[in-house]
Amino acid sequence: MLTGTSPSADSQLAVAEALMALLRDTTTEPRPDTQLEALTLAVAADLPVLLWGEPGIGKTAALTQLAASLDLPLTTVIASVHEPSDFSGLPIVGDDPAEQGVPMAPPDWAVRLVRAGKGLLFLDELSTAPPAVQAALLRLVLERRIGALQLPPGVRIVAAANPRSSAADGWELSPPLANRFVHLKWAHDHEVVVRGLAGTWPRATLPRLDPEKLAEAVDFARRAVCGLLSARPTLVHRLPTTETRRGGPWPSPRSWDMTLNLIAFATAAGSSREVLSMLVRGTVGDGPGLELVASLDRMDLPDPETLLADPAGAVLPERGDLRQAALEGVVAAIRARPDKARWDAGWALLVRALETGAPDLVVVPATTLAALRQEDWDVPAAIEDLAGVVSLSRRADRAADRVAGVRAKAKAGR
């Protein structure tokens, strides 16, 4: 009877190990990746991130590569296989409970993170955690506390979840837990997967923050968020009506604070609008997020009073929609404080716009500005330069209306 493993079997296992080592031998390269940039930006801002994606999409692999790139020890915790006490702490009876109380001992993985002083805590399969476990996670995600233990500032928290439809015995996230995360939809990129399987994956790097832009970035973020919420107070707190949407991003004072932080980081890093949009929508939801992103462009519009002070030397935005918004802002400023000098300056500015941009952009502001004239105001000479443009635009509108009417009659007669 033979016992043990034959030398030939040992050699074959060694060859198999060598083959697996070659398969694991991959490299990374700098490559534009919107979702990876959004993830690293949120990690840099020290905000908890939740990656949503179908099974097998590469969420765990992305986190493993992220931890390696940032030189952070990775600690993976499968939330659904733990009890609530694993996150709130296990009661340990001491020598004199009546005097010292009963301390809540943290789990071993939390102790290892504290000893390391830094790390990436990966809470996997979050959507399979039952409600009791989700409730126990609230303090960990927000306050970074487990029992009596405080996680060090160098620890970042990232979670992953599958949609309930594809999760194994899945649950919807509770609103309090969902509102503590930046939600990012994780999807595969065909080119990234193919190149990665060939041995080269995108490299995750922390964003480069410009030290000279920090104060400017904070000011911009505060003006962006406060400006929107001042104009739209109902967006400050809006709990969704459906259970599924409550388990995703939605606006609250907490999530707006996270949004403000992300805008500041994205601005200081010079991130694209696409990355910023992904982060903002992942914090306060699609509707409020898109509304905020749309308002960011208008924040850079020139001050109407500055334009009125020097119409001849005014510098107007090049982009058509921003130029028209700037002109409408000037007309609104004149309407709010009308006088002859400001009205004349408005006409001079419209002439400037006509000389430096598309003529059709001045039609609506010119029509509105003309309606603000008071009886004792003389018509400025600048109006003559604009009369032809307005008249031509009106004739074009009437022609378009006639064509539309002919088409409608023809269609009705079929």
C-alpha cells in the first residue's frame, strides 16, 4: 500500500503553482477611467463608498487593486455572515462589573486595523445583510466605532452590494444606512476587461490636489450647494417614497455635506464634470444631483453689474447658452433697478454681444429690454444696430410658423 504523495505528483503541483503564478503576474498602467477616478476621489475625501453592480462585474477585484495601489492593508468583512454584536462589540465581563461596567470588546479584524494605523475596510455583500446587521453597521460607517474601539483616521471604508434582484437572499438597504454612503454604479468597460485579461489593468491613484486651489475650491463648493438650496429649499431633505429608492442616494443635510466635500475635492483636483456628476448623483440622487451640476456652469457667469459698468469692454462667455444666460442676467438686473443710464448700458452691451457672437442670442434679451422702456427715456442709437437682427428673427419665426401650418394642413388632409 502506497502512502504519501509520489515525487511525480509533487513536481506536477509545483508546475501548476508556477503556471498560476504566471497567470497572477499582471501589471497596471495609467488609463482614464471615470468610475475609478470617482472612487479614488471619494476615498481621498474619507467618505464611505458603496459600489453597486451585478455579480462578477469586478467590484472586489477593483478594491483589491485599489488597496495595493494606495499601499493600504485590505480587510474584507462579509457583512451577511456576521451577527449584530460583531459590529457593536461583544460584552466581556471584567473583575468588577458593578464598578467598571461591562466593556464591549471589538472583533479581531478591527484590532488589526487599529494596530496598523491605516487600511481599507471592505464591507462586501452589504445587500445580503439583514436589517439587524445593517442597524449595527450604522455607527461603524458614520462614527468609525466598533464597541469601545475607535478606528484611526487612516482607515477608509468601501462597501459593495448587488441589486436586490441579483443578490443572494437580498435585502433593501435601510434609509439611515444608505444615507451614509456615496453610491457609485459599477459597470464593466469592455476595453478595460479585455486589456486587463491580457495582463494590464488601470492603475488607481489618489487625485493630485492643487495646494493653491484649496481655499478657492472650498468657496466654490459652498456657493454651489448653498446657492442651490437657497433657491430650492425643498431639496434640503427629501426622503424617497419607495423602499427601493430609499436604499439609494437621496438628499438630506448629511448627504449635502458629503456633496459639498466632494465638490471641493473635485475642484481642487481638476476633475471632469463627468466624474463630479457621478459623485454628486451618487450622494443626493439623480434629480437633485443633475440640478446641482447644471447650476455649476452658471456660477462662473460674469456679474451683471460688472458688465453694465463697462459694456464696451465686457468679456462675455463664448458658449452660446452661457452667453444668453449672462445677457438675461443683465436684463434682470436692469428690471430690478431700472434707470436711464442702466437701460442705455444694457443696449450697448447687446451691441457688444452682437459684434462678438451669434446674432440670434440677443433677440430675446433685446425684446425684453425694449419692454422696460419708460415714456421719458429717449431711444438710444444702439437700438438701430439691433433692429435688423430682431426684425430678421421675427420674420424667420413667422416663416417657420407658416411652414408648420402648411405641414399640419397637409397631414390633416391625408
